[in-house]
Amino acid sequence: MAIKISKKIKGYAVQKPEDKAKPVVAPVAAPVAVPEPESNIIQMHEKVERPDVLIGSTYKIKSPLVEHAMYVTINDIVLNPGTEHELRRPFEVFINSKNMDHFQWIVALTRIMSAVFRKGGDVTFLVDEMKAVFDPRGGYFKAGGVYMPSIVAEIGSVVEEHLKSIGMILDPELGEEQKRLIAEKRAAYEAKAKKKSGAAPAGTGTEGASRADEAVQVTGEGTSFPPSATMCNKCNTKATVIMDGCATCLNCGYSKCG
């Protein structure tokens, strides 16, 4: 039996009689994982309908600029529940207070914020915009020694805290080295203050006691910054003291001297 070769021979092999008896097995292709179509993943947009029940949190704001406290409620919607693409996103915000002097701008603010939340996308820019609002009458220090330039700025701080809790804003934690440095600075300052109070001359017991109290007096919830501390330009907390001729923050560790 003659076979005509019409193409160039690139290689050859000799077939033995025993090879004819072996069955030819076709290679089995490995199973390919079919990803879930992106069209099935629900993203936040303005056409997402509000469910009957939403989960949320309420935050209290007590400002010295107003007589009554404000209560900020932020409700979230859960998208793609029970799947690996589950997301929790803010859906609406409400602000309630006994004080009706600011009723109009509070209603306007909450409606605009809720509309931005429902648009979807990156809504974290609201935090920066609101925290940059300054009151012409001046700001105030809230509990913990953190400076707030206005009530709107504190509302923005509440929104930031909420977005951190649901994972939309990542809060960088202090490293172990930085935590150790802050603890050392705080211990050194308190030891220095106690040493000064112990070396006070006779007849100045009251002054020495006040200096000792200054080192441990609580200025906010869970904080122990000296009341004579000034505001830190980095973390906006009233925790900057003078140590070894250099301004040092006892909250974040920032120092002008490096």
C-alpha cells in the first residue's frame, strides 16, 4: 500500500506490532472553574430598592455650641447576602434633636447625604468635605481632647467612624514600635511631673499637688492627657506637651524633632 507524502517530514517513529493492540486514550481536559458573571453581583446604585428592615447604628453628639444633644442614625443595606460578594453599604442617615434652631439645614444635609449614599461608588469623600467645615464662632474640644472646628465637622467624624466599622475606610493601626515609643514618652513625662512636684519648696504644697494632678488628670473618655497639653497638628488631639525642649504628642507620637 503506497502513501503519498505531500508535506515536509519533520520527524518519524517506528510503530511496533504490540503498539497496535494498545487502545488510544484521549486526554481528559481539567475542569475549568466558571466564575460567577459580574452581572449577577449587585453593586450599590440609586435604583436599589429599600428593604423593609435595615440595620444601623445611632451616635450621640454633645456639642457646647448647642443646648441639646444630637443623635445621628446611619442605616445600612446588605448587598449579595450569604455570598462571598456580601457588602454592607450606608443607605440613609437621620439626625434628631430637641433643638429646632438648626432644623432646616439638618434636614437638607441628611437628604443630600442619603442621596449620595444611594448613588453608590466611593462615598468616603463626604468625610473630608464635612470635617473641613469651620464655624466662624470657633470650634471646641470634644471628649477625649479631639478638636472639632464645627458641628458639621463632628457629624463628619461620626460618619467616618461608621464607615470604618463597616470596612469602607481602613483605619491604619499604630505599629508596635510606635506604641512602645508613645508609652515611653508618657511614662517619662509623668515621672518628670512627679519629680517636679516632689521637689517643690516648702509652703507650696498646693502647687505641687496641682502639678501631680496635671500628669494624671483625665481630659476625656479613657484618656489621661495633661490639661495643659496643646493640640497636635497631626491627629487634632489636645495631647502635645513639651519634652526635652521639643513638642511631642502623647496620643500619636508626632514630634517636630523627628
